[in-house]
Amino acid sequence: MTEHGNGAAGPPADVVRRFIDEVINGGNLELIDALWHDDLVWEGGSLGERHGITEFKQMMGAGGGSTRWIGLHLTVHGVVEHGDTVVVQFTNSGQRAGRLFGVLPFTSRRGSWNGVGVYRVREGKIASGWFVEDVVAMLRSLGPRGALDMVTSGRG
């Protein structure tokens, strides 16, 4: 394993696992600078895009960002590394700390949903992340009703 001056270590899968273990599951947001490039691109499908480390850190909740989860935990089911690309199959779970997507009200229920993340690592840091997550499963597990049920039941 190669240690880089910024505290990140290669191979690519190790860098991604450190991000998941220590930042997502461990809550150590201060490691984002050591693990992600300043010019990063985070593509979250229906959850939007973030460009640059400042936007990414706000999304992750650094500085009291608006998208925080209580007890967020990412369970890894599989990791595949090919060159500088790392693919992670996962399940996320947690409780919202505020309004979901800025619209849906807070709920005390825990949400759980599956996803796949594709990370690209450059020079020992994550340069980009591309994610597909089952947002409908997340919404259903959190309990919102109404429009979601109409759309997913075919009545809408």
C-alpha cells in the first residue's frame, strides 16, 4: 500500500473503503479533504450532482448541512476494483434529521435502501462518484404517502 502525503492510501478499493468506514459510517467528516479531490464530481442520479469539495462537504453535512441523517450506516455487500475504478454494492440506512429533499416532513422512522456506487480514484484520492440508489424504497421505508403511493401503484 502506498501512503500519500495527504493521508490517503492506494490501492483504489482501500481509499473507497476508508471513506465508507471512517466518513460515512464513522462520521469523521474532516477526512473528506484527505480522501476526495478538490475538483471532485459526485453524481447521485435523482439526488442531484455536486461539483467541488465545498458542495460535497455541505451535502455530507459538514458545517451543519441540510441533508444530514441520524445514524447513517452503509453496509457493503460487494466491492469490485478494476484499475482506477471501484464499484460498491451497498445498503444505506438511517433516520432523517430534517425535511427530506427539502419538502417531505421529518419522520422518526428509519429508512433503508439499496444502491450501487462507482468511484474513480486518481493519485490516491477519489475524483468522482456515480450512484444509483433505490429512492422509492427509501421513501417507502420512511413512510411518506400520497403522491408516491399513487405513482408506484399505477393509479397516478
